[in-house]
Amino acid sequence: MNRRAVCRYIEEVGLLPVLRLPSADLMGSAVEALLAAGVSVCEVTMTVPGAVDVIRQLVARFGDRALIGAGMVLSADDATACIDAGAHFVVSPGLDLPTIAAAHARDIAVLPGALTPTAVMIAWKAGADMVKIFPCSSFGGAKYVRALKGHMPDVKMVSSGGIGQSTAYEYIAAGAAALSIGSELIERAAPDTGWDGDLTRRARDLMAAIQAARSGTPFVSMRMAEKAMAQCGSAPAPSMIAF
């Protein structure tokens, strides 16, 4: 799959989970849980112990069912190591032009981070396949993404940083091509009994929000409805929940 096809796939799925679990076994369980929710793409950050080897193991195990990318890549050398391990795409928290060049030399999609309009323009002109708007929640949230898209409609933007169930719909409605979500999805699903099932439920909720935003359908997740009804002392009625 070439880099353009990879980006089309990421946009089609709409959710880019960021995995930071401490072992290859837990990472494998996380990918299985995501696949159960219909999420067949994820990012392994370079902060994970032995990240390059973890990427290699996940690609060997899931490469025919999921796209496995490398995240928090800070240099061209790291990008090359991840690509050698089989990474399908590379994500950076900031803009590093040599990293873009290294990825493109191997026909691998690269998603550099940028925040200001100037940085987004530089990244796009440098050949970024998609631009990760990070940390967008600290800089105006979905309204900021909407403003950027209004002036740069051709840029494929992946919103990242502080996005959760309550705001996912807004970011997609604002024009984000996909959502990069880490702690709100993965780290809250702590490695304890039943954590993988919880991860699947969270991912399904997020996918439902993304699909609803794309279709313009009002959305209230089961979890959000249950919380609201608990405050009122009653159970949620099916008619109150839209997916």
C-alpha cells in the first residue's frame, strides 16, 4: 500500500489510536481490542520500551489486518528504523523536514505535527501527507481546526491532543480528516481485568461519534446517556440514544 492509499485508509477509519502500553503483549491485546471495535489502524509511540521491536512484532502479527504506524518520531534516523521494522506510516509531534524526506524516500506516509497557520503551511508545502494539529485542545479546540480548514481547505488535518468522547463529534464536524487519541482512549483503559473490553467499548463510542458527525446525525453515546440518566436517577430510554 503506497502512502496515498495509507492516508486514504486513515481518513476512512477516522480514528488513529495512540498506543503507549509498556509491553508487546499488552500492545497486541490492545490491537485485538481495537480490531473488535472496527478500528484497524494504530500508532506505536517511540516512548514505548523497545518501540522499534514492538512495531516489528505487531506488523508481523497484524500486518494483514491493520495499519501499524510509528509515533513521536523525532528524527530521520528514527523514522528509517521504524520503516525498516515495517511501520506503515510515521507521525511526529512537530515539523522536521529531514523526517519527511526520509519517509518519502521509502514511499511511506508522514504526518508531522504543526499548530500555527505558518507551521501548517510549511508542513504541507514540504509534502506532508497529512498534518497533525497538535496540541489543538490547548489552542481553541474544534473552533481552531474549523478556522484553519476555512483558510486551508486542501490540507488533510488530523486533530490531536486532549480529544475525548465529548469532543470527537465537534472536531470531525469542524473538518478534521481523522482524530489522534491516546490517553482518553488507551491509558484510561488500564491493564487490569477487563481493560481490553473497556477499550473496545470506548473505541466503538468514538467510531459512532465520527460516523455521526460525517453524516450530520445528532449523537449521544450510550456512556454519556447513562451518565446523564444516573444524575437524574433513571435508566436511559433507547429513543434517547442516537448512533
